[in-house]
Amino acid sequence: MHIDVVSDIACPWCFIGIERLERALAETKAEATVTLHPYLLDPDGPDSGTDLRERLRQKFGGDPTPAFANVERAARETGIPLDFTKVRMGYPTLRAHTLLRHAEARGSQRALSRALFAAYFLEGKNIADPAVLAEIAGPHGFSPEEVARLTSDAEELAQTRQEAEHAARSGVRGVPLFVFDGRTAISGAQPEAVFREAIRKAAG
């Protein structure tokens, strides 16, 4: 089966949802290819980052701390030691998604995705910084020179932005979104049981 995933590295529910999908695939021993597609929650933020809590207050109103607690609880139930005290800034993810596009052909897209999520949500790293991205992408088949080239190439970045805009034009309004064999769609970080059932249906 083939599973398409629309997600953003800056989205904690994407981190949780993809981890639940991976666990469900491991539990069911299903053979599947997974392709990650970009979505940009903050497409025009500065590379230096923005204060995450202040941005969320402006966007949704109120203190985001209770929402953080809910996400942390869901993450820990999934085996992710998420701690929002380490995540102070929000960063644009266009460069990270550009590397993920190129990781697909070399078979390291899923592993690089997990490494990027961990770097941001578990270590609070600036995933818009090419030097940080080079460090993260190195074990997944990228040389520092290649990372520097891809993350500074206007055409490469424009292609990634176009793919993200295509997802939005296609009706994607929230992430993560999982599509099994182009037929069955699951929205959000659903429980592992939901993923297992979707995998069984697709495999059957």
C-alpha cells in the first residue's frame, strides 16, 4: 500500500500522528511506502524565529499553556518525551521541507522527518538554520555542501512552497492528513487503533 502524509515539522500533532502511524505499521507488519508532503503553518516567519507563546496568544487568544499540557500528554502516551519548556520559538520550515523532498529519492525521508521533529520539539533547535539542518541531515545522506546549496536555492525553495500551496488549494485545511492508497483519508493524530484499522482495510 501507499500512504501519503501531509504535515509540517512545526506541528506537534504531526509529530505524534506520524509516530502513531509508524507504530501501527510496525505492529501490523504491513508493507507500505510512505511519502511525506509539505504543509507550511507559518510560511513567512523570520528565520530567526518568533516567540511561540506570543504568536499563539495573538492567533487564538488566551494562554497556550493548557493546550501545551494536552499535547505533551498525548505525546508521552505515544512514547515521545515532549516538553514545551524547551520549545520557546517557532521557525519557518520551508528549508526543512526542501530537504525532505530530496530525501524521498534516497530512501531516508521518514527517518529525516523523525530527526527534524526531534531536533525541534525535543531539543528546541532552530530548524530554519542551514547549519543546524546540515547537522541533522548528515546521517540521512546529505553532505554539508548539498544542504547549503538546497537551502539557499531560490528555485528549490519555490518548488517546495508550490507543493505546500497545492495541498492547501486541494482542500487540506489542517495537518496531519493521512491518505491510504488514494482512497481512505484520516485527519489528525488519531489513536493507533484507527491507523491499524485503516492499514488492514488498505491491505485487504
